[in-house]
Amino acid sequence: MIRAWSSTEVVAAERPMLDAGVPLMEQAAFALASHVTRALRRAGHRVPGSVVLLLVGGGNNGGDALHAGAHLARRGAQVHAALLTDRAHPEGLAAARRSGVRVHQVLEDGVPPTERVLGLARRAGVWVDGVTGVGAGGGLRHPVAEVVRSLAADRAGWPQEPMVVAVDVPSGIGVDDGTVPGPVLPADMTVTMGAAKPGLLLPPAAELAGRLEVVDLALPLPAGGAPAVCRLTSADVADLWPRPTSSDHKYTRGVLGVLAGSTTFPGAAVLSVAGAVRTGLGMVRYLGPPGATTLVHARHPEVVAVPGRVQAWVIGPGVDADDPGRAEQAQDAIEEALAAGVPVVLDAGALQLLPEDLPDSAVLTPHAGELATLLGSRGEAVTRDEVEAAPARHARLAAELTGAMVLLKGATTVVAGPTGPLYAQADAPPWLAAAGAGDVLAGVLGALLAPYGDRLQELLDSGEDVTAGVARLAAAAVVVHGEAAQHAAGLHGPDPGPGRPLSAGDVADALPTAVGQILA
Ligand SMILES: NC(=O)C1=CN([C@@H]2O[C@H](COP(=O)(O)OP(=O)(O)OC[C@H]3O[C@@H](n4cnc5c(N)ncnc54)[C@H](OP(=O)(O)O)[C@@H]3O)[C@@H](O)[C@H]2O)[C@@H](O)CC1
Ligand SMILES: [K+]
């Protein structure tokens, strides 16, 4: 699991080490130089002869860059440092100069002239972004903001783009909330110090961080404390997977009720059922109109289409909330699920039928537009664009307002409960942005929740943190769904290339392979 800690926590953890004289910056800079060296080698280059430009701000982030530049210069790189402010980290600057780094005081009348910086940048194959780190907030200020904006625009126009390495974070991102309040130089790699920061995992900033390398500085972060943001890996999913044993039967493996599909959208029923069945569980009970039931049975004859005992529900994919009969049936199912105290996934049409208060064993699965509508219905008028600009904040707000777990779908999916850490999962290839993919995800999540359904009340009574458990399962469903999409898009294997188009049905079909590989 990747754990991200807020800038306040990281700075607090650094303090006793710095007070004790631990040379954290030297360690950080050495690791940064080593990562740049490895990245150059991966790209088929050598350090001797490579031209590196350090973009240096006035704080310790610039200090990291200068010290790392000194290491790279000693290893034979031609290193230039552009000082973008009127002061630079003194020891870092001295070390850089001693090692042969060419230092450019680019300020003219207090402003770094963009053309001068661009001139240096165009000669360099590697740019090291040491403008700001955890000590800055609210987006880059004038005049550094203009320089960074020009660098980002200029770089994109080159036939052979330079490699951009961000020090700690890409300068200018919302370090703690993942927002992008102003210009940011998108990085190919971010070398982050001590621990990941929330903005390196949360969208949209995370999408500007590139490959993430965490430098272990042995910071005394609270061992049992909750990080701000987590990201599950396949290994974490393997650990929590309900592996069947010889004593299992269908109720111990989980029976899921699926209320999905309509005359207009029968395919959503097939896809959500496929998501559940192919993830693996004891049984699916399907409730839907006759036409959709016929389609479901044609594809999944094992599905039982009569009401009965279930341990979790998926309600809403392809359900038309404007169809009074179907809406009433969905609402009754939601009430029944909540009264029974079993976990329930509320997707698509069901999001318009929510009761006022929900437990955190209910998982809402909106995309950004649906979340904006949901928040609007709770007195928080926001647009889809505003949700996309700050997904973590809006997912958390929706969780607080409803009491439910919120799984906000996107290229990076965010899971937020009313309390506890956020999860940010970036497992999906871009090919997954396809109709019906969300229906499959609802089924996967239902299948993961069902085995825990009967135990939920027991867990609540024993004081277990159900919120944390449901959040983890929701994140795990996103991992499995993303992995299946990677398989369906042909992105597994040693040299996958660009991948290939997929349908939501392909993703469902790839689920057994994905689960098998995760458990292997
Ligand atoms: N301590 C250590 O030993 C270790 C520290 N480490 C490293 O230190 C970094 C934190 O360093 P930090 O605290 O010095 O802050 P930092 O991110 O460089 O920013 C301050 C500078 O930015 C400026 N500035 C502020 N806001 C701005 C804005 N909106 N737009 C533009 N500029 C803005 C501000 O200017 P001022 O406001 O003072 O005029 C000042 O010059 C951390 O990320 C990690 O890399 C690691 O090596 C581990 C060991
Ligand atoms: K930086």
C-alpha cells in the first residue's frame, strides 16, 4: 500500500530528526541524483555528457535540487542551475558551485526573464523542478508562475521532450488536496522525500506527477496513525481477498442481490451481473423486467431470478429513476437492504432515490456529473467541472452529507467515507472510458461486499471500524476492475505497446484472469 501523509505530518516528523542532526537533505538529494541517473539509463542515456537544468526556488526544495545537481555534476553531467528567486539555499548553492554546476542568476529587476530560462531549458535533456515543495501553497505566484507556464508550453512543442523530474512534488500542485490551482510543469517522474504526499495520489494533480519514487528517510510517521490518502496495490488486494476454502458454500461465499436494467437499458443488467459473477461469489439473485431477465439468463444461466435471502445488494445500474414503477421497486429494495443492515452499492438511477441518511456500509458510485447532481440535491450547488477540479474534497463532502461511502469514478478513482483515509486508485487504462464499464464495477464491488454482509452487524457490535473495511473493499474493487481492463486492453506482458480498444463486456470477461493473477 502506498500511504500519503499531509505536509504538516511530514514536516512534524522531520523536525526531531533535523534537531538530532540527521542530514535529511543530503540523503534526499543523493537519492534524487540516483533516481535521475537510473531514469537516464532507462532512457538509453549516460550521465556523462547529459545536460541537466535545475529550476531552483528559494527554499529547501531548491536546496534538494542544488545538492542533487552537485552529485550529478560529479558523475560527469553538465549541470546548469537557474535561480528563479533572489535567494537560494546557501549550502546547496555552495555545494553546487564546488562541484562545477554552472549557476545562472537569471533575475532582472527581480523578475526571471522567461526567454533566458527557456534558452537554458532548450539545451537540457533533463529538467529538475526544485521550485517549491511542501513549504508552498495556493499555486505558484508571479513571476515564477509565468516561467513555469512558459516552460510547460514550450516543452510540449518539442519533437524530443526533455525528461522532467519533480523534486518532492511538481511545483504548484495542491500538495494536500490534489488540486491544480495554477501552472504546473508536468513531470515524468516525481522523487518524493520521506513519504508520498496526498497531491501525488489524488487527481487531478496526481496525473502531473509521472512515475512516483518515494525516498525512505525513516521518518517517524505515526505508526498506527491514519495516513491522509492510501493507494492499494495488487498485493494488498490479494491479502484481503475472500479466497474460497473446501468448507465454503454459497452463503459463506456471498449471495448478492442485483436490481439493475430496464426496458430501455437492459444491457446494464447483463454487465453488472457479469461483473459480480466473473469476480466470483456464491450466487447472484437478479431482479429486473422480463426482457432484461431473459438477456441475463442467456449469458449467465446460474443466476437466480427470484427474490430471497441476500447478503449485499447492487441497486441502480440501468434503472430509470423516471419510470415510477421501477423507481418504487428500487426504493423498496434500498429500504429493505438498509433495514437488513447489509452492504448496498447504489449506482446510476439509484443515486436519485437516496434516503436522507445512509450508513457507511452503503457505497455510492457516481461519476463527476452524478456527484454534482447529488451535491446539488443536498444544497451544495457545484458544477461537474468543479467536482473534477477537486474530486477528493467533493467526494468527502458527499460522504459527510449522506453518511455513505462515496466511490467517485474517474481516470483516478477516489473513495471517501465520512471519516478515515481517502483511497485514490489509478489502475485503469484510458481505454476503460467506455459505456457500461461502471455497471461492471458495481457488480465487482457487490461481489466483494457480499461475503461480509452477514458479519456486518457482528463487526459493528464488536466496535470494528466498518468504515475502514468498506473503504478498503471499495478500493480493492477498483484495482480488480482496472486490472481486468489492462488485460482486456492487451496491456499485460513484457512489451505491451499502446493497448487496444475494449468493451465493458471484455472487461467483465477478463475478470477471472485478473483475479487469478492478483492471487497468484
Ligand atoms: N527540511 C529538510 O531538511 C528537508 C526538506 N526537504 C525539502 O524541503 C522542502 C520544503 O522546503 P521549505 O519548507 O523550505 O519550502 P519550499 O517547498 O522550498 O517552499 C518555500 C519557498 O517557496 C517560496 N514560495 C512559497 N509559496 C510560494 C508560491 N505560492 N509561489 C512561489 N513561491 C512560493 C518561498 O518564498 P517566500 O514565501 O519565502 O518568499 C520559499 O522560497 C520539501 O518539499 C523537500 O523538498 C527534504 O529534502 C527533506 C529534508
Ligand atoms: K518541486
